[in-house]
Amino acid sequence: MYRKILALSLTKGILRMLMFFCSMTSIRRAFPADAERLTQITLAAKRHWDYPETWIQLWLPQLTISPEYISTHELWMALTEESPVAYYSFTLEPVIARSHEPQMASATKQSLWLDNLWVLPESMGQGIGRLLFQHALERCRTLGFPVLKIEADPNAQRFYEKMGARKIGEHRGEVDGQPRILPVMEVAVMV
């Protein structure tokens, strides 16, 4: 009984600390001038997972956030003490309707993908990723998308599962001669 009370009080204390920290964190839309800082966040977060530097260099074009990217994508960032510490972005991808659905055979609709969600390593484990992901789900609702799709870094799969996403497939590829499998996930959004 004492252990349950202690665990409950510790959990409440942790929740209070998270709520306090998150209250010090604000979320705002990114501007093209934020591109360099967002690229720094991306690279720091990717390096946190101990990928070989040769892989980081190969990925550099995909990991670089440009002012143009910010201008053409919905991108939101978390700030602590007015300094960006994390961000996410969406991308739209056309989905071709299946041919066995005659009324939609030639139509296309769009699917919303979480294109990026990166948190500075020193800010990980503080609820910022969860805060941003919940913000992303709210944006999905607002935009009218019933599902958010994610091609996750393998190191982030557990995080997304905790957020309610489920694995629906895999993208298989190769990096520098090494096989690489990325989980494809989705989370239902209550519209």
C-alpha cells in the first residue's frame, strides 16, 4: 500500500514538473529566418542516435531545412526561453485511389505526413516532443485529416507508439551499403 501511495505521489510530482516545464515552452509557426537554427536542431538530434558521420553527410540534403522549405510547408517550433529547441513539419502527398473503386479511379486525394519532428538532445525527455506531437494532431484535426502518417526513424518508433501511432508497413532502403528499414506508421485523428 505504501509503495502505491509513494508511486502515485511521485507520478503526480513528475506530472507537475512536466506541466511547469511545458508552461515555460511556447509553440509558434516558424519563419524562413529560422532555417539555420532548425537545421542545427535536426543535425544534433540525428547525431544523438550515434549514426556514422558518413551517413549524416549523405543525409545532409534531406536534413537541411531551407527558407524555401519553411515557406512551402507548415512548420511549428517549440521555444524555451525564446530559443527554438524542437520543431515539426507536415508534407502533403497525393494518394492515387484504387482502380476497383470506379467512382474514385481517376481522382486523387492527399495524405498528411509528419515530415519532421526533432528535439534537441538536451531537451529530450522533458515532454517537448509529446507537446509538439499533440500540437501536430490538433493541426491535423483543424486541417480535416483523419489520419497522420509517419515514416519514422527506427529510434523514434517507440515514441510514436506511446503517442498512439501503429506500424502499418516498412520502407526498405540502403545507406552507404548498409540495409536500412524505416517503420511506416499512422495515428488516427479524431476529426
